Amino acid sequence: MLLPLVILFLAESGLRWGGYGIDLDHLFLTTPDGQYLYMNKEISKRYFTASQATTGNIEFFKKKKDANTIRMFVLGESAALGFPYPNNISFQRMLKYELQKNNPSKNIEIINLSLTAINSYTFYDFGKELAKYEPDAILIYGGHNEYYGALGVGSTNTFGNNPTTVRMIIRLRQTRLVQLLEQITHSFRSRSIDKESDNLMKYVVKNQLIKYQSPLFYKGIDQFRRNMEDLMSVFHEENIPVFCSTVGMNLKDQYPFRSILSEKTDSTFYREQLQAARLSVGQGEITTADSILTLLYNQDPAYADCSYLLGKVKLALGEKEKAYSYFNDAKQKDGLRFRAPDEINETIDRLAGTFNNTHKVDAEAAFKAESPDHIPGYKLLLEHVHPTIEGHRLIAKCFLRELNGAGFFREKKMNEYVVTGESLSTFPVLEFDSLAGAYSCVRLKQGFPFFETGNDTIQAETPVEKMAMQYVREKNWYKSMETLYKYAVSVKDYPLALDLMRVRILDNEYDPAFYSSAGDICTVMHRYEEALEHYRKSFALHNSFPYAKEIISVALRLDKPETAVQYMEYAIANNQSAMNFRTLKNHCIEIIRYKKLLETTPSDEIYRKIREIYLQIGNTEAAALYPDRKLTR
């Protein structure tokens, strides 16, 4: 009995020792300096075949969490990742930006673990590993991929609907033996993904048509319920707060992907009447169309196209509540299930009522409330499920509101936050972000399941448009950011350059170079207070002479010799320039002494002495703060 196990163990050990395969054991990897962790870029291969594997963002967080750090993890799918926008756009980045701005003395880490085309199996698999990384909260936004996402009941790589079996498969994929077996198997039936169309959707769909309320439909709901219940139990046992959001989706502007007639229905007659209704709508005969569609719906309410057209007609008649009901009915009965059915959001609502550490974030209700006619459409969603920039801003506000309402900020000794119309208004959205998202969306809609035509005529003309188009082709965000930054500096577009550095800091707050570059730009723009703050952060992350030198220079321009003196000893000990920092330190001490005298015995003579010292060290800006008072009287 033991011999086969011994053979398997030796084979596995030999493959690992020989360097075969990839590391799927670790969700997070450590940076070379041992200070930070980041998500393993190969981790999606636990759930996908190699040809379908996706990657998320690489976001760093401290290996050893300190007392001043607030840490949250985000679990989600492509909508939570920010697809099809570049790295900068997601509700997670916006949330991180706003919380850091509102709590400057705290270190805010919000790490996005979202991946394209995954579902609740991945949520659970990731979630049970997170407690040891000391999260203060878990944020979840997902539920659209239970049918066609990795290992879902309707996907090409499903292993059934038994969570125990599927979870065992996930564990086995971490072994080198199974990786070898899969490589051999897939070499005989390899199918490459068309990277140019940027559409994974057509490769993950096995059972394209899933009827409403069919056994497979309910299996998808049950899959989500069981995985999420187990996930919430894990976080409940660890006493970790969970903020789980309902998901929004396009109802008004997304035609059903596939409609399914009941078997008993005369399809020829039904489709003829449906076409007649469409013609009536086109001719403005709305009441005629309403009558035809109502009869068809009563005859066979299963056909999603009919429900959708009824939604359009009811909206044209001003019957908004009925319109919403029919649009939602069309989504429910859409045979191609890329949008979450109502039962997913209902499950989220029940989870929040079952586990006292789980809080419902109602993004679905917010999408409805903020949409024209209270029916979600293109204002907040790019296509079927992916939010626009404003959609992400709205989701971030929903999380902010619930975090505050649940007392999370108070418990973590953070500043209270009241969501207003101005919330997140200063988040750095780049023109590049909007363009890249629009170009990616056009490309997405050319393929399955949209097959839209006539939208491929976009011409990139300006430098930023060309960079955005190049990003869509290459998907190298870091290269795009470097190219755009060089362009901004070359044309002296310093506001853009500063926004780019703010974006890079949001992406990686532990790289001192980004703070230093932001300080340089602020200095050029004469925004010295901001420059000083950036330089101090860069020095805090990495003590170096260039950073200390810039802090001293900017501090003195601001007439802050007390701040400059704090960095003098380091500059003296690590001087890499011809400047005499010891002499400069003595001058600073003199200025500090004279400024204290001014507080008690102000005089023209003291003003003159401070002005002369500043002029002596070449600091005309600070000298101008101490004019000859005889001349200014």
C-alpha cells in the first residue's frame, strides 16, 4: 500500500528539486530585500489551464505589519480589478487614495487580489490564507462569474458542483506531478487565446446556454452560496470584518446575449411578431409595439429579447418602474450568463444577516439610484458589468459609507468620513486612463459575445492617444507610465507629471523614487509645502544624501530652519557634494535664534540679520519674507 505513495512522493520531490514547474504553493512572494510581499503572478494557474491563466496587479505590502498600518484585502473579479481600464482605475485605488488623504498619519494598505474570469472558488481559496497577514478588513465585490468563471458550473474547466472535489483539484494543481500531467495533456489539444482580441470570455464558456431556473442555473447559485458561506465562516472565526458588496450591472443598455424560447412556442410566429414590434418601435408607434410585446410576453415569458423590448417600450411610455422590471427580467432570462442573476445579490444580503462580522455594501442600489430613470446603463457601466470611472467612484463611496457606518474608522482610530458630492473629486484620473479604457472596450465588443461592428474606426492622433493605443496593444502599464511621464516633462506639462507621480505612488507607496520625483515637480511648480512632504516620505523610506539635500533646500525656502537642521547631521556625515553643510547648519542655528528673539522683541535689526543670512546662503525666496521694514512702512 505504501509503495505507490512512496513512488509519488519521490517523483514529486525529484521534480521540485530539479526546478520543474511553477510555485503555486504561495499566494504571496517576498521581495529580494525581504521587506515586502506581493501577489504571486502565477497564482491563477491554480484555477486555469496555462493558456487561460490571467494576472492581476502587483501591489506591495509590508511583510511585518506595524501598528500604524491599516491593511485591507480586496477579493473580486475583473470588475473589481478595474478592467478594461489600466491599473490606476478601480474603486480600490480610489478608496485607498481617499483614506490616505483623510488619514495622513496612517499607512493605508489596500491590496487588490482581484483576477479576471475567477469566481467564488478563488475567493474562498485566497480567503482562507489571508488571516495570517493580519488584515483589518476584507472587501468583496464579485458574483458575475459563477457560471463561466474558472471552475464554474458552465465553464470549460469545470470539475462538477461539489466544492470538496473542486477544492481538492485546486490543491493538486500545486503539485509538480499534476502540472506535468496537465502540460502533457494540453500539448495534444492546445488552443491559444487570441491576445489581439483581448477576449477571454469565448474560451471559458462550455455550456453557452443556461436556461433560467434550470438545474444548471441553480447549481451556479448553490456554488456561490456554499463557497461564500464557507469563506464567511473563515473570517468569522478569525474575527475579521468583511464588507461584501452587491454587484451592479447594465440593464437598460445591454441587449440580452442569447434568448431562449420555450419548446412549446411556435418560434416562426413568435419571431415574426417580435420583428413587427421592432418595426413599430422604429416608426414611433410605441403603443402598437406595447400591445404586440405584451401578447408575446404572456404567450412565452421566457424569451429575454421580448422582456428587453418591453423595457424599452415602457420607458418610452414613461412607466419607469415597469421598465426596470422588464429590463431586469431580460437579464434574468438571458441564456448567456455573464451578468449575475438576482439570486447572487440576495445571497450576499443573507450572508450579511447571518454573520455578525459581515456588512452589506449595497452598490446595486447605488447604481440604480444614480442612473437616469433609476435604471443602470452606460452612464455607470461600459458594457454588461464593468463600471465606468464614475461607476468605480460610486462603488468606492459605497464602501466608504459602510466602513464609516459600521464604526470601522472609529475602532481603528481613523478619522470619521462623511460621503459628500465632493468625495473622491481630487482622485487623479488621467486622460490616458479614459482613452485606454475606451479603446479596450471597443476591442472587447468586436468579439464574443457582443460581435459589434462599425466601431473599429478609432484613429489615435495626439501623443497621449497614441500612448493609450499602444498600451491596449502591449498591456505594459509601467512602460506606458514612464513614456507618458517623459512626455509630460518634455512639454513642461507639470500638472500632468505630478498626477502621474501620484498615480505611481498609489500603485507602489513603498518606492522612494516616486515621492522624490513628485517633490522635484512640486519644486518646479513652486509648491514647496507639497515638495517638502514628498521629500520627507522618500527619505523615510530610504535614507540617502540626495533626499536629505532636497529636504534641507526646500525647508529653507519655506523659512523652516528647524526642519532643515533635523537632516543636517545626516547630510554632514554622508555629503556627496561640494556644499559645506556644517557651515550651513551654523547659519540655520543663527536663524532659529533670531526668529525666537522676534517672538519677544521684534526689531528692524533682527529682520535685517535674518535677511542677510538667507542672502548669504543664496536663499532669496526666504530672504524676501524679511523685507526692510523701514522701506515697507
